[in-house]
Amino acid sequence: MSEIPFNEVRTWMFGALLPFWARCGVDREHGGFLEEVSPEGAPTARCDKRVRTMCRQVYAFSHAALLGWQEGASLSEMGCEYLFKRARLPDGSWAKTLTREGGVLDATPDLYDLAFVLYALAWRYRLARESEVLAYLHGTLDFIQSFMRADEAFVARLPDDGVRLQNPHMHLLEACLTAFEASGDERFLGQADQVTTLFVNRLFDGASLGETFDRNWSRTAGQVLEPGHHFEWAWILAQYQRLRGGDFSAHAAALIAWGERFGLGAAGAVLDIVDERGAPIRASSRAWANTERIKGWLGLYELSGRDPRAPVAQSLRLLFDRYFAGSAPGAWVDQFDAEGKPMTQAVPASIVYHLLLAFSEVLRLEPRLQTL
């Protein structure tokens, strides 16, 4: 069995990832964070900023500060101030996309993006305990619940086009759990209950996780499934059980089993997209999906005690030897094809969230994993 490289994880996270994005990921000219950089860390020609990416960077630096990385506190504060100034809208919603200069490019209320606003604010509040942040946290959930409700769940965006999506609800659950931990307010846990019920009754059929649904929450024809989300849900269910109770070990185990059976390509790389039968549609593999395999197995370990060391070590080794190799320390190649050839040049800031969360989970569980 391969060993989990705990020291390598620690060194790369604190000595490469965070310093690289603190140095290269801040927009020194216009404020906020860059959407992407070159493999060497230079700004690219991309001229938009997704609010979800800004929020993910606020999360990353807030979490880093809580882990003792001191530079994270000021970067978290800067990111929040930028969001408040540039992305907050008069109706209580938040912009979806900004221009590079910070103007509103797209004001569409989008559940996925709003979930990450909640997530960023929850982590910022956990770090700084600022009353303004708490007020915005509640105000954002007010907007979602008041204007985006659709029976047992929420619309994907406004105006409602009838499409119902799994992924925004997953991140809404993740955000509400974090908000509850940060604030202690049962309101957020109540919303987490509703999304978890949706997962059990609608999103998950006992084997696979649907992605797109109609107004009645029936799976749409021609589903494309994402193995990475199967692993991601397993970890989030573990967090829900930790805070709320119940037993979701069977759900997590089934999600992991489906991901392992249908979602892995050569060298254990997590495939980007498969069809409903598990046949590859896109056999490429992005970095984020491999971080979710790590988290999924760690979540299953906490739920059931099942040994996660072999798959966690395999995915970590793949990240270090394929995705990180040859890039500036703290950067990576974001996607490889089925033959292991690189497919991308730019390094997306949005993936810092995935890498930091997976690596911090490895280190959080290190004492327990070392005794297995």
C-alpha cells in the first residue's frame, strides 16, 4: 500500500500553493483576485472575473489564516471588501460576473454563485466575527429563499427557465453547514436539512447522482454524469452527519462505489464526464475531480471507518507527479487527456478552493490515519 505523503502535502500547501496565489493571484491594478494566471504566474488576457472565483479565494485565504498562515487574514479582508464594493446589488443579490476593472458584467441571480457567496461569508465570519459579514450572510440566504424558491428546492437562476440542477444545491448545502458552524444559527442547519432531503428523495437514485432535472425533479434525457460530484457529495454528507446526526454511511459508500467503478481512468484519474451507464463521454481529467476523490474517501472513513489510505495516496501521487510536475511551485496543469497529455495552459484560480480543502482535510486527519 502506498503511503500518504503528509509532509509533501503540508510543504506544497503552505510553501507553494498559498504563497503563489498571494503573490500572483491578486489583481494589483484593479483590485480583487484574478480569474486565472499563466503557468509562470503572470496575468492572462482574460478580462472577466467570476464572483464565484472571488468568493472561493476569500474562502481559501480565510481558511489559511485559521490554519495559522498569517498572510491569509489581510487577503481575506481585501477580497471581502472588493465583493462588498463591486458585486453586492441593491436587491440583496450579488453579481454573477464582473469586468476585469470591477464593473458588473452579468447581474443574473445564479444559485451556484450565490452558494459560494454564502460560503465565502461564512468562512470570513468564522475568521473575523464581523457584524457586517453576518448581516450579508443572512441577507444572501434571505434573497435565495424569497426569490429563488421552487417547491422543495430552488431554481438554478432567474428568470426561471425550468431547469433544475444538482450542483448548486450541493454547494448550498456545503455553504449552509459552514454558516451554521460559524454562526451557530439553526436557520442555516434547517436549510441544510432541506437540501439533504432533496438529495435523498430526488438527486440520488441509490446508485448514481443526477445532474439535470425538469421542474418536477425528474432526470432529463441524455444525462451526463460527473464522477467528481459523486465523491464530493460523499464528503459533504459526512459533514452533515457530523453536525446533524443520522446515518449517511450507506449513501456515501454507494456514491464512492459508483465513482470507483465508472469514474476512474488510467492511473486512477477521475474522468470528467460519463453517461448514465458509466461509459466515458469525456475521458479527460481535471485537477478538481481528483481532489474530490481524496475528500470522498476521507469522508467515508469518518462515517464508517473504512480504510482510505490506498485511494487517497493514489490520487495525491497523481496530483504531484502529473498535475503539479513542471509548473511553477503552487501552479498546475489543470486538465489532461485520457493518454495523460496536457490540455490546458492557463491556471484557474477557482481550483485553489478544491486543492486547499482536500489538502487541509488530509492534514486534519493525519493523526488518525497514521495509526491505521
